[in-house]
Amino acid sequence: MSLTRPLPGEYAEGYATYIAEAGEGDVLAHLQAQQEEVATLFGELSDTQGGFRYAPGKWSLKDLLQHIIDAERIFTYRCLRIGRGDATPMPGFDEDPYAAAAQADTRTMADLITEWRALRTASLALFRSLPDAAWGNQGITNSRAITARCIPYITLGHAAHHLTVIRERYLPALK
């Protein structure tokens, strides 16, 4: 497979930060490593700690993990459609109603981590299954053009972004 880093014209500017956070190198290897990184970080938290919010109105740590899961599901669904040549425009999504509807605080950390592992395994299987030619396919999401090649990078960078927020704002307040 020849999955190469996307160029700026292949995605909306709003994704630039996530693509930059994906770093350099083999994106699929980084996604594989990140699977364990996320599981380990959240696995060290008790269910009570998973309900922690660093400020009023902010998501809990469980909400954040559920958000990472939900966003990855949407990203990989987009990749599937674009990778298979489906040019039907896809809408964006508002993460706040998703977070409220998910009720992540009612779940255990173990359950969320199990879901995370299963999802990332499935995402990697999809990414590895796409033929080389599919990565250049273009689709429309949230009224903006994007190629399939961008989505593994966005997926990696999105989770990395939230891991940084967790390490900078949540974990220090838990100590």
C-alpha cells in the first residue's frame, strides 16, 4: 500500500491541525501504536476519575473517550464511502449533541476501552483493505472536498489532539 501524506489542497483548512498532529512516518503504524496509548491512558483511570471534568461545562474523561470513538466512526465511514468511489456529499456532525446522547458517564471505563480497541482494530482493517488507487478518491464532507488519503491522518491527529488536552488539563488536576 502506498498511503502518502495528504497535500493541503486535499482537505479543508480546519483539518490542517489534525493532519499536522499526525506527525511523520507510517500513519497506519502510528494508528496501531496509538490504540495501545489510548487504552493504557484511560485504563489507568478509575470509573470515578473517568467522570472528572476539569471545569464546569467541560466534558468528562469518559465523554472525551466516547467523543474520540464517535468521531473515528464517522471519519472511517467517510473513508469507506470515498474509498469505494461514492461521491454523494456527506454532512458534518455536531459533537455536543452526540456527547449528550451517548451518556458516557453511565458506562464503565473498561466498557469504553473495549469499544475503543474494537473500533480502532476495525478502522485499521478498513484502511489496510483499501486499494492504492482509492486513496486519491475525492468526496465531499461538510460541504468541503476531501480525499480518502486524508482520513487516516485526521483520525490519528484528532485522537492525538485530545490526548494532549487530557495530559495538559485533566491529568494534572487529578493529582
